Amino acid sequence: MKKITSLLAAVTVAAGMSAQTQTFDINTSKVGGAIPSTMYGIFFEDINYAADGGLYGELVKNRSFEFPQHFMGWKAFGQFELMNDGPFNKNPHYVRLKNSGHNDKYTGLENEGFFGIGYQRGADYRFTVWARTPNGDDKVTLRVLFCDPSTMGERQQFSEGTLEISGKEWKKYEVVIKANQTVDKGSLRIMLARNSRTVDLEHISLFPVDVYKGDENGMRKDLAESLEQLKPGVFRFPGGCIVEGTDLATRYQWKNSVGPVENRPLNENRWHYTFDYRFFPDYYQSYGLGFYEYFRLSEQIGAEPLPVVSVGLSCEFQNGSERNDRHVPVDQLQPYIDDVLDLIEFANGDPAKNQWAKLRADMGHPAPFNLKYVAIGNEQWGPIYPENLKPFIEQVRAKYPEIKLIGSSGPNSEGGDFEYLWPEMRKLGVDLVDEHFYRNEEWFLKSGNRYDNYKRGKNEPKVFAGEYACHGRGKKWNHFNAALMEAAFMTDLERNADIVEMATYAPLFAHVDGWQWRPDAIWYDNLRKFNSCSYYVQQLYALNKGTNMLTLTMNGKPVAGNDDQNGLFASAVYDKDTDEVIIKVINTGDKPQPVTFNLKGMKKGAHQAQLITFHSDDINAENTLDEPTKIVPVKSSLTVTAPAQDITVPARTFYIYKIKK
Ligand code: AHR
């Protein structure tokens, strides 16, 4: 965040102050219920090349030659052959490279990466390959080249390493190569040395050495750091619709995503064909970023892991919501239920007592991951959902009563399916109900009171706003105004933190060359990234969530953009760790709004404060790769006077006041 220092006067806009002053009554003496630590979280789905080609550090596409078109992503040249009796039974294909048969001909392979391979000058890259010489030869030399296929320079290759392969046994070979140039759409070329003998290659991989936390099979550092900097309380994964699959065969199966990476079978990613107008036929899931890595990442960024699992229903958008043969009948659900029970063991179990817990330990994490939540089903609807969900709930509850279970209210924020599912979820006794809303500006502006009148009670499920974003009418990108709408709406989450236990903006990631869905929180190409305006709104809430609710009203009512409230939204919390009163005010209108803070219970006199301003003069503007910090929050210091302080909130602005009590 940029930091400036100014006095309160600097934030008082004199011009255009025709609007009537509104008084916010903030009761700082009556500290309310706790804000859940999970309140603001993140939702990860492998959409928009978020995993392979995004957060997952692997730079090679189709590294195991298992895509249905086995050489997709590769150019093979010279004398080569696709083989299928390799060392990894779930990924049996590999490539045999043979002598080209002529001194001036070459044999080899070239990988195009995901929209190219990004190389950063001076950075080290770890190339690994499983290899053997099938005839038992010694010292077959492989050249490993980093190339810029589109250069106008003399040489395409700008860095090179070599590997000597020996013997009939499959072994893993490694060479670290420094990139001598920065190239955003490079390639990886592997050439058999001249007059070479035959060599077999499998699981050809290239990672930056400098991945997040230096992990083996690690994450792209800059993207993982964006997650960490959001300070998320909860991490929902791995989707979204990919949990359900376009059909049952392509649903996300977590058991395929754990164990040695070389033997995790490929899955079709439903997002390669969901929209024919944004079609990516090379979009598959390597499962290199699998459930172990999701749990590890949750721990590293300090978020509660929240896996979503299949309820035995393939995506209802594609397969209908009536009972049919595309969904699993209730009496055949046991393998699906077992997947959930085993997942809880994988995360929390004792390695001495359970094979899945042992696998976790073998993968490097003997201690439990302390899983507390599981969501069963994503966006499901119709009677088939509660029918399928019931046996899951019964069996998980019986064995793991401590786990909180999350049910779905369907893909819509209101309407028939939503109205039907909430009572059904209540009957089944889920702990939280997952609500999704991708809605336009009007919806966000009129939904500021959404949770004020939700039922409360000991046995009442809590709310999980599991996917939401403002999809601007006619402008569905990450412009400032969409973020402002989200900021306004989030005052409602905060004011109702007694029943809203968690909320996760969606989706998280998008590659600029490979997106299917927008807006998204974080955008990137092969070397650069930017955080969207919506990202900053999420971060502002997460970093300023406080510890306890405070009441903030205007004429006795919540400030939620109602007719007489001039487009103002506001909420307040107290942070007992910093002894601060934190007031969030959003002016969604196009005029400055004078406001008086009536700080009931605050010691009379001047109080040190900080003001964070999030504003753009152009509401259609957004951050970009070329201007990643065009619109960012700005901090300033000031003093605030108790019991009453006049301020003016400029048009289209999100203000956060942090006042020392
Ligand atoms: O976030 C993209 C998709 O939106 C999710 O997969 C799905 O749950 C929702 O419909």
C-alpha cells in the first residue's frame, strides 16, 4: 500500500457538499460477538489455468505424455516412438528417442509450456526426467536447451545443460540450469547428442528453483505470495464445478491427486470445453497440485482447509437435476462416502493406524493438518441433492462428530431452488450452508441488508458465502466499480458475523492468455502478475476484520444503501489486540457525502487514527500487467475527535478509519 501522511482536513472535501450530513451512531462501549477467524477466505478452482499453468510451479505441459493426443504441447522430431509400458502404472506412456540415422539430422523434443515458458534472467530452473537406456548403454548424452523460438537473434537457445543417461533401470536425473535471458514465451528443447544411442524419457519436468517456501513440487512464488498477503482465514478447494465433473468420470477424485506426482493420473479439466466461445482443448489436470499440496498451502498461508467433495452428482448444469443414469443412485453411494471418510483420515488420522494417514506422513507431513470443515457437493439443486447428501451426513457424523459439514443452497442467491434447499439443509442438520452469487451492480446495491433478518439460533446453520463477485452489467471485468460494489455488500457480512462464518470471493486466479471466466482476483502471464481491485477489497477486509462486532446505525437502522441513505454502506468492528475501532464506509454514489461519526463510549478528545482510502477517479479503470498498482489502497495518518467527528466521504470511495480507542 502507498503511504502518505496528512491531517484530517486533507480528507474533508469542501466542494459539492450539498448533501445532508448523515450521523452514524457507533457504540464503542458495547463490544459485540466475535468475528470468526475464518470470516474472509479464498476459493481456489482450477479454472483459467489456475493450477497447471498458474499456481503450480511446473512449466512443462503434458509432462507424462498422457494427454489423449499424446504429443499435445510437444514437437517431436527425428526418430522417436511413443511407448506405453513405463514405470508408473497410472501414467504408462513415455517417449523413446533414437539415433537420427544421419550426422546432420536431429532427434529430440520441444515443449511449448503453458502459453510459452517464462524464463527470468539470472534465475535457476530445475530440469528433471525419468530415463534409461533400454539397451543398457552407458552415457547417452541429452542436451537441455532453453529457447526463444521467436527471437530475431542468431541462436534460439540462450541456456543449456546436459545430462548423461546410463543403464537399463529407470532413474530420476536432474540438472539445474540458469536462464541467461528473460523470455516470457520460451520453450524447452531436449536434443539427443549426435550419433547417440537410444534413450527412454518419462515425466519430463521443469520448475523454477525459487518456488514458494522452497517446497518440493512447489508453487509459483509470486502467486502464492499474493495468497499469503490476503491473510485468508479459510481456503476452499479444489472447486467449483470441477468437483462434480462434466460427467462422473471426470469429477475431482482426491485419491488420484496424492502420492508420488509421477503416478497421479491425468484428469480432463471441464473448463476446456465448458464455453465454446473460450475453448482450450489442451486444458487438463495433471493433479500435480493435489490434496497434499492444498493442505500444505493452507497451513503455510494460515488458512483453515476446506475441501469440497463430490456428492455423487455430476454437474447438474450439464446433466440435469432429475434422477438419471448420470448421477449415482443413493444405494450405490458408499464408495463416494468412503472417499470422504478416508479424506478425513488423510488430513487428521494417525499414520500408525490408517493407510491414508500413513500416506500423508510418507509424503512429508506426519502431523495432522487439523481439518475442521468438509463441504459435500458444490452447486447442487433439486431433491436429488438432499437425497444423496443424507447418507454422507449420517456416516460422517457418526465417525467424526467434530467435523463441520457444509451443504449447498444451489447456484442462485434466491429463487425456487434456493428456497427449497435452505429448509432441506436445516432438516439434514448441516453446520453451514454455502451460498453463491455472481450478480450485477443493482443486486449488490440492494442486498446490503441480506443477512440482517436471517434466522438465528443454536441449531440454525451458519452461512458460508462460498462464491461471489460483482459481474458488472455489460462490463464483466475487474473494474474499480465492481470492487466497490463488493466492498459495499461486505459490510453486511461483517455486521452479521454472528451468522456468516466465512466468505470467499471467486474465482482466485486467471492467466491472461487462458481465461474462461472473469472477473477474478489475481491475473498473470508467465512472468508477471497483478492483483485486481477486487483482490484489494478482500485484503482490506481481511486485514481489518477486527475481533468483535460493534453496532453502527443511522437513525436506528443499519447503513446498507437504503433509499434514504444516499448510497452509503458502513460497518464497524473493534480489534481488542490493537485496541482500535475500525469503521468501514463506502460511498457508492457519485456525490461526496458528509457524515458525522457519533462515537459513543469513546474518551472525549483527539484520538490517533489511520485512514485507508480505496478510490479511482475512473470507475471503469482496472489494474493491468503493465500498470499493476494503478489502483491500490492509500494510507494516511490523522486524528479523530470523540465523541463527534465530521468527515466527508468522496464519491465512489471505500474508506477505512482505524481509530485508537
Ligand atoms: O467459479 C466458477 C464456477 O462458478 C464454479 O465452478 C461454480 O461453482 C460456479 O458456478
